[in-house]
Amino acid sequence: YIIGGIIVVALIIGVILYLFLNPTKIDVPNLEDYTLEEAQEEIESLGFVVGEITERTHPEIELGRVIETNPKAGIKKVKGSEINLVLSLGVESTEVDDYVGKQIDQVQSLLGNFKDIELEQVFSDKPVGEIIKQTPEAGSEVIEEETTIVLQGSKGMRMVEVSDLKNYTQAAFKDYERSSGLIVKIVSEEHSNDVPAGSVISQTPVKGTMVEEGSTIEVVLSKGP
């Protein structure tokens, strides 16, 4: 009996020592895309302890959700071990540069990360191809992969074909100024047997000439016979 008792005691001690020296290990859970609160509850329910919490940007996982754990999911750890969490800061944003005043050809190669690039051309007094407006504005914080940038470029001054103003009265060429975007300037007056007083005898440049919007047409008015 004594020997049997000793054997039983020895077995019990052996089991205790084995369990002490080889505690039960369980898998670290996969917590990807969990909220912080959900992750903490899962960690603690398994007998682990929430450790250090750090953050970094991620292109797909939403702000505030778990990217990964450390130790990694699936690794076996003893209950009571610390599980560190890495939370998402969301997609990294970028400050939009100032492209106004630059040539479109020079900046297009710098815009490769934007979702899309839209180019608009408008008449202006700026050199052809110069960017005169951009959306989003310089300094805006955006997620480039989700943002369309719109660049408005100059196609130079609008060209206007000069009309024949001969026999135009002052009232008529004032109407022409408003409709054409050109300026009519009286430079002199001369007698004429053919053109009524107050009407245009001649003009510079002549009809059919292509000029920039805002250009001046010089006219000579008739003083009559």
C-alpha cells in the first residue's frame, strides 16, 4: 500500500509539474477589421490581455479598425499573454500642390496617383497651355486615389474676325463693340461726298482680319460733303 501511495503521489506531482511547465496554449484570434471595443472583448474573453495599441495608415481598412495583432493571428500563446493591436488611420491623405501658373504638359506626369484628371480649356489672356484654375485648390487635403483633379488651361485669347464697319453710325458700332468684344476708336474725321456725316468712311484693320478679343479697330468718320 505504501508503495502504491507513493506512486500515486508521484504521478499527481508529475502531472502538476507538467501542467505548470507546459501550460495550455491557445490560438491568437484573427481580429482584422474589428473595432477596438470588439477586439478588446474578444481578447479578454479568451484569457489574453490587451497590450500596446499603435496606429498606421491602411488603403482598405477603415479608420479605427484593427489591421493586425502582435503576435500574429493563429500563433499559440499562453493565457494571460499580451496581445498588441495595430489600428487603422484610414487611407493616407495628401496635400494638393499648386499647379496654377504652370504648363499643363509639365504637371500631367506628376498627377499619376489621382483617380482621374480632367482638362478644361478656356479663352484667357494667359499663354496657351497655362493652368489658370484647379480643383481641388492648392493646400487641400485629399486621398489621391479617390480624387478627380480638374485643371483649367488657357487656350489663349479668343480670335474675332473683323466686320466691315463702313457706313456704320456711332450707335451701330457701339452695338458692334458689345457683340464682338472689340473696341472701336475714332481716330479722325474727314469730309466725304459718299458717306453721310457721322458714319464710318474707313477702318484699320480691314474687314476679314482675325484679331484677339479686346483689340482696337481704328475708324475714320465722315464730316459729310
